[in-house]
Amino acid sequence: MLSAASRSVSASRVVRRWYSAVRKNPRDAKAAIDTFFVLPEKWSDPWTPCLMDAPPSPRDLDTTVDWSESGNHVVTATSTLTMSKERFEEAMDVRAKIESCLRRELAEQSLQVFTLGSCMSGLGTQTSDLDLVIMRSDDSGKSLNPLTREEQKRYLDDYEMMLKDNGFTHLRIIQARVPILRREGPEGINFDISLLFHGVRNSILLREYARSCPFFMPMSTVLREWGKHIGVCNSLQGYLTPYCVNIMIIKYLAQEVSEEFHVPVPPLLPPSYYPTYPSQYLPLPREVQNREAAFVKDLGTHLAGFLLYYACYDYNDKVVSAVEPWKDSRAESTLWQGCDADVIIEEMFSQQDKSLPIPNMSQKVDAMRLLSIREKFMYSYLHVVKHGYLPADPEDQKSAMWKPYMQQRKLAYGYH
């Protein structure tokens, strides 16, 4: 068993070993599979360093692979998972009832209940909760937020009692990084209520991406679901959040596919300038609904390119940013120069809002978790090449193709 420090050094060398497998012949993905998934006894020195000049781009993908198959899988999964118009309208009715209830109980007509998260961004699924933020104002109209953690807890306790008195059930306070009032019941729309506004503007910006780029909604829907299943999205265990995955998709599409897909970050505005809820349901892009052949093939290509790109990304020297995706050098960034975090995924408004509590959305991801993330991206890329779809089932990790590599991983640096 290696020490933690030794494992960290060894891990970076193992990752570079992957690079050599892909970079030797990036256009031959089938050869990459044969090189990567080998029995432990056939491996050469796993610590052989192999530096990369840049992560592979979509142009490096195997041209003999029919990416339409994986694109069709993404379209089918997106059509199945995406929140229906009926559920969206039900969620908006719940928001309106909460706002009406609290205004009546507090005799405060200026109180506003904002929608954020997947219901606001249009990226919701059939199982998505409703995320809400309550904003109160003083007599002059100035927002009472931000509040201290103790103040947030006190307000949420009051809101919990008021909502219970008006027929809402299954409510409890969650002591997360930000206090949350959660409704978690067996039926109906579940919701989370918080008192910090930052997420509202992020959700509105994501909605603009979903409206302007036809690839963003299907990729986001499928990759967030994949991330939860395979362990990439698990912030409680120190991995990424679904929001991080969205930022990674935005950067990839804007930098590696087309700058036309980039939406500039708007200037900061007071809460009164933002809508409290979406004016209408955001349907699937026309290209997804019609299964347009060229689009489906490009979608499959971008899915595979995304996985390979971030498996081989230089996280040590670069930032993952949706603000200016093509300016990703840590050394040239005034915000991140000298930052020693293993991964930097920049909050979209971090350069404008210096009050953000966590400008780096991936600050909990350490070197060993980064290695695990890289592995899952690379494994999933090769899985798409071999099978045409993402490994969304955790049991898939026990397949015959996955076992030999897991054994080698354990032998190499002593952890599961």
C-alpha cells in the first residue's frame, strides 16, 4: 500500500500512460480500446511519462466509427428523461402557491419566490425537484439578502411553520453548505427553498444556452444523468456537481465546436430585474424532435469528443471556464494565477461578483478524485466507441471489459 503522497505522484503517471495509448493513434479508437483494456500482466511500465501538447479535439476522433448510433441513443434518452410540459406547469403552480401563502402570512406583497435550477434553465427531467429562492425587501425596496447562516436558518424555520399551517407536508430543514427547507414526499412536486440568489442568474444564463445551442440540452441531460450513475457527479463525496458538468459542456462546445455557441455573461443586475419564473415551457430543440440525421451524427461526435477531451485535459495549467472558454491558462488569469487547486471550474459570474462564496465550483476535487474522474471519462469514451452508448448503469463497471483495468488500477496504486 502506497502512502497518500506516493499514490498522488503515481496516479499522475498512470494518467499519462493513458495519454500515450490515445495519442499514439488518436484516429484509431479501436486500437485505443485494445491498448487500454488489457490484462494486468500485459501492461508495460505503468509509470512511463508521456506528455501531451493538447487534449484531443473532435478532429482527432476515429473517422471509421459511426457516431450516429451514439447520437441516436442520446436523442432517445433525452426524449425520455426531459421534463414534460404538464410536470413543468405543475411545478410552476406549486411556486405560485408558496409565494401566495408567504405573502399572505407575512403581509408582505414585495416578497418574491424565484425559480432556479433545472426548472428555470429548461434542463429538468421528470424526476427533477423544484428549486426556489425567497427574496424579501425592506421598506425602501432594498433586498434583505445576503443573510448570515444563522439568519437564513431562522427565516427558514419561520417559513416551514407557515407552509405547514397551510397544508404543505413532508417539510424539514437540511443543514447543507447552504441551509435548505426541503419538501420530500412520496407524491407531488418536491422542492428545495434557499435564501441565496446566486443560482437564479446562473439558471437564466443556462436557459439561454439551451435556447441558442441545439447540442447543449441533449448533452446536458444525458451527461448529468450519466455522471450521477457512474460517480462523476457526487459533490457530497468530493466530486463534481451537475452545474460543473454544464460548464464543461459549454466550454467544450464554444472552444472545440463553434464560437457561435458561446453566450456572453451579462452584467450583474439587482434581483428585481430578473423573472421569478420562466414565462413558458422550453421544448426540446427542433433537431432533437425531428431526429435530423446530420444533427444526430454531430451529436454523437460531440458526445465522444467531450469525453475524450476532458479525460486528457490539462487541469494543472488550465481553467475550465464558460466566461471566455478560449482563455483558459491559469498563468494568464488574474483571478486564478497562483491558485493551487487540483481542478478549477469557474463559476460563471465569478469575474463580476467578488462576493460569491465559492468562485471555484470544483474546489473539493483533490488529485485522487481527479484521477478517478479522468478514468471514468476515458472509460466512458471507449465504451461509447465499443457499444455506441454511455455506461449509465453502475453494474456495468463489473463487466468483463472493465474488470482487468480495475485490477491493474488496484495493483498499481493500492486503492479501489
